[in-house]
Amino acid sequence: MERKDIRNIAIIAHVDHGKTTLVDAMLKQSHVFRSNEKIAERVMDSGDIERERGITILSKNTSVMHDGVKINIVDTPGHADFGGEVERVLNMVDGVLLLVDAFEGPMPQTKYVLRKALEQNLKPIVVINKIDKPDARIEEVEDEVLELFMELDASDEQLDFPVIYANGRDGVAKTDMADEAVDLQPLFKAIVEHCPCPKGDLEGPLQFMVTTLDYDDYVGKIAVGRIVRGNMKPNQNVLVVDGESQRKAKIARVYTYEGLNRIERENGASMGDIACIVGIPDIKIGETVADPTNPEALPKIDIDEPTLSMIFYVNDSPFAGQEGDLVTSRHLRDRLFREVQTNVSLRVEETGSADAFKVSGRGELHIAVLIEEMRRQGYEMQIGKPSVITKEIHGQKCEPLEALTIDVPQEFMGAVMERLGTRKAEMVNMVDLAGYTRLEFIIPARGLIGFRSEFLTATKGNGIMYHVFHGYAPWKGEIPGRTRGSLVAFEGGETTAYGIYNLQDRGTMFISPAQDYLFGSGHR
């Protein structure tokens, strides 16, 4: 049976191609906000770090109404480091809006997320955004998108995608470049017409897949997911199924999304709805909530493995306790294992020491965001240097590789290629853009550790780099470490601007004035 009153769609795009801004415009034009309500920019990016960095880290759900049809929208992260979020939320939807910048075209992370969507047979709608850019190359980008679909083995049905031309900042869209754009009605119409309705058995026994967890101080743990079959009501007895194991539970409350708000549903929710349930404190991502009379588990969500690990230590330096108040190994352990419950692509392992924990993630940004969140929450820790996670495949030591894309002015090409050569990078493609050159490399993940700051220095801040997991390959050999010596402090104290100024021609400083330092502290 089909539910013609609902469409479930995810927005996928490369970082900074404007998807969160487009969702803002969709919400405003659907009258989700009151006329006198003050609206923040990028309203879907609710976390402090998301707002500061201008990136989406956690997937968010919202809904809008259009001509009596409820459109559930899932905003996904654009960074491959948060790909675990993307892989989960694609299970909740039937179609995807692929958003592509009218100048940059499809980028590595676009390819990464689109591959996942096409593998799940989701129906795509292509939105070429930022068409007002003076250097927009709309026709070329359309051809690049089609080539990308063919490269990813899209089916004939998936290749027959509609194209919408949009400017998310101004909240306008059109189906033909010759038309005048007024509002986002063409986009809403395309979603209703081309995104498939949810299909399933409305009257059958309940099946609900948990894809995201949230937490509320008032109601506790909230499980978010899609009802695949049947109905779900408050105070309903259910079985939570995880592989072979089953346990009894009771749903206390059921919520669905209206705009940005969760609305409690006294009458429950049905097949096709993206719903939230509370009342099961030990529920985990990937588990199935099922009817006790017919407890069938849904297929497990497949998530890419971590590629980078770091050791988190208890802070035992002389500066311990000066910046945070959560400093013991128990505090650190509880916080890290709590993070694993909601951050599915993160792994935390205990080591031989009670004061050290091995944390593995999808990349530098993935772990850096966790460290920054913990620091702001009052935790203190010491961090070991990052190392890649190797595997043995057919008796051979293999390491993770990244597909690296660099957009750089032509005068800096030589400097960038020279630096990447020492890091075992292999060039696979080079394309000339207007005033820029796009270079594509396959590089060991360890070759990218610490490269971003070196890259920005080499290009005087004019270069742009993106990378995405490519696969595992045999170990490429040693990469040279530090090529210069270090400056080491012969006594402790506080730094001064005068002292740093006189030393800066001797090395690269990573310490600011008026900062405490220890005897033996080093600088590159």
C-alpha cells in the first residue's frame, strides 16, 4: 500500500554548496515560522561548532506541507568524516535532492554520498544551486552530473532525473533557465511528483528501524527512525530486536516532526512516518522495534570502518585542572563511551592503562570536533598523535587511501605538487577551470595528517582542498617526518610577544603571547 500524503527525502551535497540555506528558504516559504518570529540563518545547524565552522555535523529532520502532502526533509552532513550520519539517514528516505554548486560542479563528497544513495535505489532530483554566480557554468555542470551518475552505474530510471535551477539564498527555483524564477514552488512540485511515496503494509505487525538517537533532559533518550510497517502508539508493548537477541519494552510517547518541532502524537504514527519514540532507555542505533507477535529484525545498517585513531589520556601535566573540572579517568571513560552510543562511526577501546583510551574515527575533522565539544563541556585530556588504522589483506599490510581534490591558482601548482610528492601522493587527473587548476590525487591517509596548514601556507590561503575515503591498498612506504629541528624551552614560564617576535625567524610558532609553557616544550 502507498501513502500518497507523505514524501521522505534527504538533501545531499558537498560541504558549502548551500543545502542548509536552501532548507531555510523551504521552511520560510512553507510558513513554518510565525510572521513575527525572528529567524536565525542556517536554522538547521543548531550546534555551536556547526554554526562557527559553517558545516553540518549531525543530520537533522524537519517537515514542510505542500498541497496537503507532508514532505519530511533530512539535512545530511557534507563532510565524509561524518559519513556515518549519511549512511544511516538514507535508510529513512525514498528519494534524494542532490544539490550541486553551479560553478564547482560535483565534488568528491558529492560522489561519496551519491554512491550510497544510488546503491539503496533512491530516486534522485538534481538541484543546480547558486545560479546567480557570475562564473556559473550551468551546462557544463549538468554534463558533469550526468557523467557522475554513469560512472556510479546508476540505473536507467535513476538516470532519468529532473533538474531544478535554484538560488537558495534568494529562495527561488525554476525548471528552465529561460523562465523567470519567483519562489520555490517548482522545487516543491518536483519533490511531490518525482519522489516515490512510502510503500508498505499499514495493517501489518510493527517494524521500526532506529537510525538516530537524541537526548532530552525531560524525557531521556529519544529514538528517531522510520516506520517500515504497521502502526505505533503510546503505551504500546514491543520487542526490541538486535540480531538474535530480543528484549521486552514499552513505548511511552510517540512524536513526529512539524517544521522544526517534535509534536507528540496521542494517536500514534503509521507506516511511512519519520517518528520519534521515548520510553526505552537502553535502545541503540540499528535495532528494530517490532510487534511482540511477529518480531522480525530489519537488515543492519552497513557503516564504513574508521581509518584514523588517537589515544586520549588523562591530563597529568603540571597544568592539570586549570581549564576544566572533569579531569579523572572515570569522567573521560564515561564521556567517550556515551559518545559511541550516538556517534556510530566512532570506536572507543580501553588500552592496557586505566588512564588511556584509543579513539578511532573517520578522519581528522571527525575526532577534532569531538575534542572541541569535550573541551567546551569542561573535560581535560591529553591527546596522542594521530595514526592510521592498517589492515592485513591476503597476508599483505594495507593502509587507507584518500581521494584528494585540490583547486589552486596556477602559480602555486608547483609548490603543492612538490609537497604532495614527498607524502606519496599519486596524481590521477588535472582539469583547467577559470583561473584555477583542479588537481586530483590518490594519497595515503597518513600523508594528509597535518597537511592542511602546510597547504594553506604554500598557496597563501588561495587553495581549496577536499578529500574522501578511497579504499585500502598495500603500504606505500615511509613518509619523511619533520625535515627541520625543534626549538626547545630551557625553562618554564609565560610567553611574551617580544620573545616570540625575536624567535619567529628561527622556526614555526604554535604558541601565542601570555601563554604558560613548560621546561622542555618544543616548537617546529
